[in-house]
Amino acid sequence: MVDAVLGALATGDDLTRGNAKAIFDQLFLTSAVGRYLDRRAGNVGFLRPSGVGMLDDTFRRLAIITTARKQVTSILLHILEVFYGAESTRAFLVSAESEPYALQDGDTLSFVLDNRQEVQVIFKSSDFTDIAVATAREIASAITRRIRKYSPDALALALDYYDPSTGDTAVQVFSGSKGPTSSIRVTGGRAQNVLRFPSPALTTQTAGAPATQWNLQVQPSGEVWLTWAAGTNPSLNKTEAGNYVNIFGTGFQAVNRGSFVLKEVVDGAVNVAHVVFDNQSANNEPVPVVMAADNDVQFWISAAASILSIARPATVFEVDRHTIKAFLPATTTVTERRPKKAGYLHALASDTDFLGPYAFDPSSRFVISEVASVLGQTLDAGQTYSVVSVSDSSNFPDGTGFLVFGYGTDRQEGPVRYLARPGSAALLLDPSHQFQYSHFASEDVALVSRRGPPVLDPDGGDYQFYATGTVAGRIYAEQLLGDTAAAGITLDIEVVYPGDVGLGNAGLGAAGTRVSDEVYVWGGDPP
């Protein structure tokens, strides 16, 4: 009797344990079967082909191979973004206008992300302290909140973009995806006329005298014709089908305002030149509409920014099922940020004692001071001079000292001893010095503060600027990519070095002649 009870209990446990294992197996792509296998494969974006009759084992093997490759590519792109930043791995746009922005309540901005996801952002007064003087950060936050309502695959981020050359802050919008599929383009909205993401078509409609005038008529076909009726020629030959037009001038009826994709563009004379688009709500304008503002009618180029739009792209391409090609810029954004390691160009504030972005040469024979002037005459090589004229010598000590001529140039000369300051625009030189180089009027003349190399404060306060190596980051990135893709995938890495433009002058000139004085990048091959 006891054996029978225990046997019955054990049978129940075995059944429960078997059911648990069967349920557990359906949770994973490697062990699921039937509809559970379809669900697990669908979760990673792989669907069983219909009408093929593919067995579970075959479908499972194909799903694992395909999604594993996709996961490796995704991981590689994540690694590249860590080393190179989003501006090298994702498509992005930067507004041509900087803050503040004169938006209006209800303004819209439309995007297409990765050539598949359409997003419309509606700006509301409640999103801003004052929507008429909106900041880049407020606009970026509004865009981000809207985009994050979509799936993670379509996620894009809007960030402040600070331009150090101007001090202006604009809006920068990133695509959410990385790599070759990453793209972003603006497709319309009144806010585009304010933010001005690239790029406007170079048409010439204007509100200035004589202002461009437009006829807007609905054709029997249902299409809308916007025709140049009078005033300044809009030069419609500078736009084309596929671009879009923003019509937001208050002279147009409300139903005629909006962003519309151009179906046809016809250039020509007045009352002939026109563009064609669809607008199911349009009404005929009873009289020509006179442009009151230059952007009442604004034509825009509908072009997507992609990974190829980036100056220094870091990305990977799947060449075939077993080969991945990776392109890495020569230098990364990963650097050490501490004294003696990092390189910074600090902003120079007039109310501080900060010296500026200087690097010190410990082998130098002198240290210049802030006292300087420029030559008022030409000094010839091989000659000696007792008195030289300068634009202003009033800040030079009226006594002996040393000068450097042409500091920082290939004609740098000095220290040269000077004996006195005979006037407010002259310096008395040691007549025994014979000049080795010719120096021209307006060339720099600097006072030496001390002879010998600079003496740096051991507390690190003098270390205002340092050059830092960025190649080490790329080397580590290469190693990490290789380790990640080692399982059954061939990874072909190509390091992309910058061209000589910017290192010297401007690459190749007329007839292929080189106008740059630098033709090699350290670590790279000759061009």
C-alpha cells in the first residue's frame, strides 16, 4: 500500500517536472518548437517563410545563424560609439539657425528616421518658458520626448550642439540606429523655416520690392498648381520634383498652408512657371498672394543625412554571411583628461589670470613676455642696425633687455640685445648684432622676459595645454572588435586616415599639382 502511494506521488512529480522542462524549453530560440519557435524568432526580427514548409530544425538553424550575425554587428557598432561618439556612428542633422528661436504654439516639425519611421513633433507653448524666444535645449527636449514614444529601433535623440567657433547653440538631432542603415531627414513643418535644418533650395522668391506673387489654383485633376503671378522671379529651376514646399504665409487661406511634396516643377515666364503638389483640403486663392515675408513660401531639398554624410564615420558593413568590414578613423575621442595628459583649448576670459592654450618647450633658450610690437621698417639679412623703428615701444623697459624678431616663424631670430628706448616708436639695438634673416615691416617684435627655458610650477598650475595621443584608443578598439567577432566571422578592419587637407593647404590643385606642404600622416601610407 505504501509503495503504491509513493509510486503515485513520484509519478505526479515526474509529470510536473516534465511539464516544467517543456515550458522552459519554449523560452529559448535554441530549444523552442512550433509556434513557440516562431515567437522566439520573431522577437529577434526573423520570420518563418510562408509556403515553404520549413521544418523546425531547419528554421531554428537559419534563425540562429542570421540573428547571431545581426547581434555581432550591433555589438560592434555599440563598441565603435563608445570610442568615437555618436557623431561618427549615427546620422545626424544640425540646425543652420542658432537660439533663440521664434516659434509659435502648434508649430510642427516632421522627420523620417532610417527611411521607415515618420515622426511629427508638435511644439506647444507649455513646453517652453517663452515659445517666442525658445532655447535649443527646450526644443531638443520637446523633440526627444516625442521621438521616445516610438519603438527603441526608431529612437532618435535631440541634443544641444555648441559651436565653439561662434559660441552659438543650435539643435542637433540624431538617428536612433547606428551604422549603414542610419539616416534622418526633415520632411516639413513650419518650425523648419525657423530652425532651418539642411538644406533650402536656392530659389529666389522674396518679400522685397517687387515682392513675389503667387496664384494657387486647384486643377480638375485635384492637383494644386502654385504659379508665379508677378514680382521677383522665384527661379523655380533651382528646385525639383521630390523636394517639398513650405507654404505658411498668412496671406494664404489656412487650408492652403502646410508642407507639400513637389510632384512636378515647371520653369518659365510669369504665369507659366509653377509647381504641382497634392493637397486634398486646398481652395482656390481668389487673387494672387503677395509675399509679406521671405519664408511665406520656402522650398526645401528633401535629402537624408546618412552615415556617409559624416566627416569621420566609424561603422561596419556585412560583406557576406561570414565577413564584416569595419572602417575606423585613425584617432578616437577617447583621451585621458588630467594634467599632463589631455589637450584642451580653453576659452580666454579677460577677467582671469589664465594664460591661454600654451605648450612649453623645456629646451627653449628664452621665454617671451606679453610686451610686443611690430616693425616699422624692413631689416635686411647681413646688415647691422643701431636704431630700429617699431609701431609702439612705450611698454618696453627704458633700459637693457633682449628682443626676438619674427617669433614663431621660420625667420625667428634672437634673443637680440637692445640698449635703450630712445623714443615711443624706436628701440636702440646692440650694433654688433648682424641679422641672419630679413625681417619685414609689420613683423612681430617681442620682449624676452627671461633667458633660459621656462620654469614650471611643480603644483601643475602652469600646465595649461597638453598634446595627447589618441591612437591608443583606436588600437584598443581594434583589439576589442576582433575579440567580439572571433566566433566564425571574419572581421576586416580598415583604418581611415585623414587627407592632407587641413594638415597643409588644400590637397590637389589645378592639373593634379599638390598645393599642400604635408603629404603624409604619421602611421599612414603615402597617398
